[in-house]
Amino acid sequence: MPHVQAVDTPVVDVNVPRFNQAVVALLTAGAFVFQLPVLLAAAFVLLLASRLGGPRFAPVTQLYVRLIRPRLQPEGPTEFEDARPPAFSQWIGGAVTGAALVALALDWSTLGWTLTVLVAVLAALAAAARICVGCLFYERFLA
């Protein structure tokens, strides 16, 4: 259920973070299942592009906004949420994904794949059940 936001609080269509989380979940799960660090690197680049470039330069966000949303919601988004918690969650996901890549590069496979699975599970949980652990952390400790 949407809650009241301050006038200057950035908001986002609730489906944009869910779609991003689904893509990250698929990439990281695929990386683990097929033992392909290149898929993990793709997830890292997408998370990094989203956070550093903002929505305009986020490939997954643009895919959703330009191709998927017009077909699912031709009237436009109807539900919004505070953009800060999902953004914080993306920073955390990017940091953990980056740490997984470093661990794999150093041949610390167990650590690298464990971090990969952690990101995959948390991203899938957020995408499927709208339980975003990074968002909850933000709201509890940083908001």
C-alpha cells in the first residue's frame, strides 16, 4: 500500500525496481548454475550503470520503461514508491556482486559463488515477493 511521501522525495514506478531485481536474479542465478562469471559481471555492470548513471543510463530500466511498461500499463504507472530504498539496495547488491567477482578472480571460488547465490536469492525474493532486504535495512537504519 502506498504511503505519503514528502514533496521532494524521489519516487519510482513500483515495477521498475522489481524488474531490475528480476534481471539481477536471473543473471546471478545463471552465473552460479552455469559457473559463468561473465553473467555475474553483466549483473555488476547493470547495477553500476543504474546507480552511477541514474535511470536515463540504466539499460534494464530503459528496457522496462520503453518496451515492457507501454504494453502492460499503456495508461502509465499507477503505483509509486520512494526511490531511495531500492537505490540503496542496488548499491549493496552492486558491492556484493563486485566482491563476488573479486573473490572469483582471486580463485576464492567458495566465497565468490556464495556471495553470488546470496545476491541471486535476495534479488529473487525482492522481485517475486516484494521483500527487499536492502530496502528494509534502509528504512530501518537510514531513513
